[in-house]
Amino acid sequence: QLSESYGEPQGTGGETHQVAGGGVATLTTQQGIPVADDQNSLKQGARGPILMEDFHYREKIFHFDHERIPERVVHARGYGAHGFFELTESLADVTRADVFQRVGERVPAFVRFSTVAGSKGSFDLARDVRGFAVKLYTNEGNWDLVGNNIPVFFIQDPIKFPDMVHAAKPEPDRAFPQAQTAHDNFWDFISLTPESMHMVMWIMSDRTIPRSYRFMEGFGVHTFRLLDAEGNSTFVKFHWKPQLRLQSVVWNEAVKINGADPDFHRRDLWDAIEGGDFPAWDLGVQLFNQEFADQFDFDVLDPTKIIPEEILPVRTIGRLVLDRVVDNFFAETEQVAFCTQNVPPGIDFSNDPLLQGRNFSYLDTQLKRLGSPNFTHLPINAPRCPMAHFQQDGHMAMRNPKGRVNYEPNSWGPQMGGPREDPLRGFRSFAETNPEPKQRLRPESFADHYSQARQFFISQTPIEQKHIGDALVFELSKVERPDIRIRMLSHLLNIDADLAQTVADGLGAALPQPAQAAMPTRDDLDPS
Ligand code: HEM
């Protein structure tokens, strides 16, 4: 019930005062002081200067001035929703992870989809990889599967990630957004990084202009491990398959949609969930052991490679359903913090160098982005299982240890002494042995950069192959320096001769020699 004066001009200056009462709450400051007038600052005389004494004005402006936090350094533009994960097939024979034990059991989930290169205010239908980050609030802590909609990545070593992102983001002098047009820096870096060729085939395909988030696949990309109670390991690759199947738009549609509705994807997700049309994905796994891995020429630790589904079919073991939009975009979608190192007991990392590198990066960047080591106290990041530790203090601490004890071991006894280690339920790493010396060297097993790029290209239908050719011509035609275009053509020759010819024709360029062997080995390097 609104008061009679709701919306009526009341003040002497004709301003609108909407007053409390009749069930409408009283406006207060952050300190809870009831506010009488939210339209006029306190002045010395009606036409006089504003007084320092006006704590309500100062608090309101102070808070507004501090509303922004840094956007994510990558994946800045995203959209999230809540839901659940339900297990449909038990993996109890290969993992002790609680989330994979009991068929039919559900755990809450939060998912954030994103583009990678664009800023927070960019448009949804840029040609770009899409992030597919999933947080499952399991009984043994949060499990974050921070994936993409493409099963491979640009680089093999995380030390190249800052270079890759710098090359993909706006060029530092002109700061033109690069998401919608090609540009020299990106293709310069790519053409000098042959390991990216498999990923390039995927990003030039229709996968990078999805119809909506609801029609995208998701991939964990890296090889992970599952561990049973005895510590035995099974390798695993994770896949999300959309129950609506895959759909993309074509480039002309993408360009028009971006102009007409830059929020097309987020609106689609919001409308679908609000309309009760809940999007769902199957969770699939590819499980294998070391002997299986050893039969390939490529390395299962190399994130630029897939394990072909014809050789190892994806086994469906669960489903993810998104059935609730957020209450508040900032509190949930912006403040959510995913991290590859959040894994429960029974799931473990492999030695994929990129995965190892990511494990450092996320926590580090989130301290900067969210401003406090206590960001796990935010409801969206907090585990939903029992939790007890001795970490304390820092900005905005809301969960300090209770009582006198904040250390262990201690001798305060079971009632007062606080939490203890749990050798049975606790997280244990796979006991891997590695007798090799410390060195900066990439293994020979990471050296073939073209075979899977070719496999992907020839697996496409003729119209899909045409789209890849069109996309390459479009993108490379925007590159000003001819030598960069030529370098790209020399790689394409190693992938598919017809594709290289199509792109060369489209660019009006002559075909060069194929690129030399992909990666210099130590023997190729000049010892001087
Ligand atoms: C976000 C680093 C590779 C998927 C981020 C963020 C950083 C980062 C710093 C911002 C996180 C935040 O502010 O909360 C890296 C590094 C990589 C790497 C150093 C390689 C060395 C990958 C790969 C994938 C991926 C291979 C996919 C498998 C994502 C996703 C997000 C993200 C989905 C957005 C998470 C969200 O929605 O909040 N990454 N990344 N990244 N990354 Fe990576």
C-alpha cells in the first residue's frame, strides 16, 4: 500500500517526494539513520553552499564513487544463472568424489557464460570463444569446472598467456576494440605460434558465433584425473552437451544482431529461464588410462589436442539444468569467482602445463578484482557444505574463528579445540613420480601442430568448410601487413591445400611455401 503522496510533487522546488508509511519501508542511510529528505542537500540558506555536515549526502556520493570494481582481465562480459547438477550414472568405481557417487542426487550449480576478448560493455555476438564456467556446490566443497565452448586452446604453456591476450585485446596505442574486425597484432601472434593452428580452425568455424548460450557445448579442455579411495588414477576429459543441440548464426546475422541488440545472448538466457524453458546440458566423460594414452602420437597433456570421440566415445553421467535467474547481477554474476584449483577429493589435476599455470592465475587475479582474500565469504562463492578453518581477518572478514583457538595443533580438547585434519575424507593428490631434471623445454610429444587442425577441417560439412574459408578471408583481409597474411597462408598449406588456395584467392595473394616444422627443438637452436 503506497502512501497518498506517492509520486506527487511535494517540495518547494517542485521535486518529487515519495514518503514511507502504509507498508512502504523507510529509507535509511547505511548506518540505519532514517532519511527525511532525499532530494535536497543540506545548505546554509536555500541558495547557500552545501555543508560538510550533510552526512547523508556525503555517504551517498562516497558509495556511488566506489561502485566499480575492475572488470575481469579476460572473459569480462558474461552472464550467469543458477541451477542444479544431477548424477545419472555413478562413477563410484573410479572416483571417491562425493558428487559422482549416488544416482539421482542433485547439488546446486551456478554457471557463467562469457566472451573472452571484449570488455564488459562489448556485444554478445563477437566472433570469439565462449567461456562456460560451472560451479558445483558439492557436499565436499566447491568444484569449479572452468571451461570453454571449444575443446582445445591456443597455447601449450601458460607463460604465453599474457602475450596471447595482449595480442587479442585492443592494440595499446589506438585502443580500437578488436572483437568484430581482424587486426594485425592478433594474426601476427597467431602466425608466429603454430601450436594455435588447431584452435584457429575452431575459432574460424561457426562455433564462435553461437545462436545462444543454450545451444553451446562446453569442455573442461584439459585432461584431469579421477582418484579412487586407494589413490588409483583414471584420466578424464569433461564435456557438456546441450540438450537443445548445437546451433550457430551466420556471420551476416551476427553483424546485424550486434547492431540491433548487443545483449542478444543474455536476453535469450533470461527470457528462456523466466519463461520456464530451462536449458539443460548432459555431462559426459571420456575415461582412459596411461596405456590408452600411450598409443597416440600426441600427448594427452597437450591442451591443443582432443581425444577423438570416434575412438573414445563420450559417456553421459549427469545433467545440468539452469532454472533460476540471479536476484542481482553484480552480487552474483560479477562477483562469482571460479578457479581451476577448486576440486573436491577424488578429482585431481594432470600435468597439463596450461592447467598447472591456470591454477595460479585465478586466485591471484581475484584478489585484485574482488579486493579481499575473504571473497569466499560472499554468498555466491561460499561453499554450501560444513566448513571450518583457522583463517582469519583481512578486509571484510565475516567468518572469523569462534572462541579462543585459532591455530593447530592445540591441546584445548574436542569441544574447544576447533576443527582437525581428516585423513580419510580429506583431499589427497595423486602420488606421481617424476625423475626428470628441472628444465625449460617442451616435450617432442607436443610438436605436431597440424594433424588435428586438418582432422577438424575435413570433419566439417562443405558449407561449414566454406564458412571457415570465408571467415579466414574476411579476417585476414583486415590485416594491413602482407607478410602476416603470407605467414598464415604458409600454415594453412600444412592443414589443407584447398583451404589455403581458397584463402589465397580471396586475398588475391600467391601461395607461399608451407611453414617449416612447427617448433624448434633444442638441437635447432644456436647454442651460442
Ligand atoms: C577467466 C586466466 C586459460 C576459461 C580467466 C581470468 C583469468 C584467466 C585471469 C579472469 C578470472 C577472474 O577475474 O575471475 C587464464 C590463464 C590461462 C587461461 C592464465 C592459461 C594459461 C583458460 C582456458 C580456459 C579458460 C584454457 C578454458 C578451458 C576461462 C573462463 C573464465 C576465465 C571460462 C571466465 C570465468 C568466469 O566466468 O568468471 N582466465 N585462463 N581459461 N577463463 Fe581463463
